[in-house]
Amino acid sequence: MASRRKRLKTNVDGPFFVDRTCIDCDTCRKLAPEVFDRSDEKSRVYAQPISEVDFVLATRALIACPTASIGTEDKSLLTDVRSAFPDAIDDGVYFCGYTSEKSFGAWSYLIVRSEGNVLVDSPRFAGPLIERIEALGGVEDLFLSHKDDVADHAAFHERFGCRRILHAREIQPDTREVEVQPTGTDPIRLDEDLLMIPVPGHTEGHMVLLYRNKYLFTGDHLAFSAALGHLYAFERFCWYSFDEQRKSMKRLLDYDFEWVLPGHGRPFHAPAAQMREELARCIDWMAGS
């Protein structure tokens, strides 16, 4: 947990606080926007939680924080909330919490299904999370969208015996043993419900995962910006080619989906027709950015 000695002066008085080890990953601001905001390129507590709901959300943010930069004087909910992740988003789709500093706080997701569960990108290998994942059926496949968000993939493989999937262009020394290393830019169907779509741009071998033509797990390719009010791509943090990323974005217009579930940025939910309009708007924005 965070250090009182390192407590940021920008926090308001009260039990919850952020310390100076914060890396500005945005996780707490997404989970508890009534408590945390951004100041001087770090998160802070701008309003102490008053309602029970906000108290729970602030405690979840504390647990999800990748750098243990959030602290509280009131630890009454910590034990209960530690087992709150994975947290259901929609039918069989969960947010894992327990983000990892190795992935700069990127969000990971768990798909629970009878054909075998799929972990999308790697969260922190934390005991309470592992116990809950085991209770939900373990992990059959670990889909890694790109090289930045692999975190504790090896520990998950060792614990669950899961098959790891990472594009060959993303392989580095610590992922050399990944079991499945697809190549090229053609979509690859894992089964009837799961389609991997290479989307080079953010990195050369970045991939997204489409589940049941409804959920698109986008890694760092596509997200929603609350500040801009629309879907967008990270131009400032594009490590390969923003032009290629826009071309890849256009290819997603061929698919139906209702959810954008990113590693960074906000999730977004809309009917498929509206989602296609929003995606087209993003592509236009990328051309003029």
C-alpha cells in the first residue's frame, strides 16, 4: 500500500490518498471518477468517498493500482474487495483488476465460456485474483495483444498450463517460448466465436480479438477518450506507424461489434451500427490529427 510519507500534497484531507509513486496510468480515475482525478501528471484524491458505493470503488481502485500508490486509513473493506476481481462487465466478460506496472497499468480481461476461458493480456499474478480465476474455470488460452502488455504471462502459463498467443513480430526474449506465434496480417480464427485480427500500427504485430461478433478487445489499438468524446488512437504513444494504424482501423469497419475493451483508455459500448459510425469518425480524426 502507499506510503503516508510520500503522500501527494494535491490530495484532499481524509483517509484515501495517492503517493508520489503514481505513474499516471489512469486506472483509479476510471474505476472511481468521483474520488480520483488528475493533477500535475499524477492521480490524486480530489473528493473523499462519502457514499458506500464510492467507498467500495475507491477501495477497488486501491487494489487494482499497478504500483500500490493508493493508500487508506480505513481498511475495513480491503479483505472483501480483494476478491472482487475479476469483475463482471457483461455476459461472460470480466475485468481482471490487479493491473501490472510491467504493462503500465493496462487492463486485462477474462472471457468465461464452456469451450475454455480466455485471458486477454496479462494482469498482475496476485493470489486473490488467481483463486477467483480458478473458481471460474481457469485459463485455456492467454491472448497477448502486443509486446507491451505481456506482464506475468509466464506465471499464468505455469499455473494454468494455458496456451499463449502473441504475433511473431512482437516476440522478445521474455516471450520466446510463447506457444502460438502467428504471422502476417490475415485474420485468424481460433474457433467459431474467436477471431484474431492483426492491426499493425501501435506496434508492428499488434492484434485485436473479436469475441462473438460483439466484444472487441483492442489492447492499445483503439479506445474511447472521455476528453475528446469519441473513439481514438494513441498518436503520441504509437511505436510503429500511425499511418499503418489508420489503415488497420479501416479494416475493422468490416466487422460488427458492440464493445471496445481496451488496455488503456476507456471502454465503450454502443449498438453495432452506431459503433461503426463512431469508428469511421475515429478514422477521419486520425487523418486530420
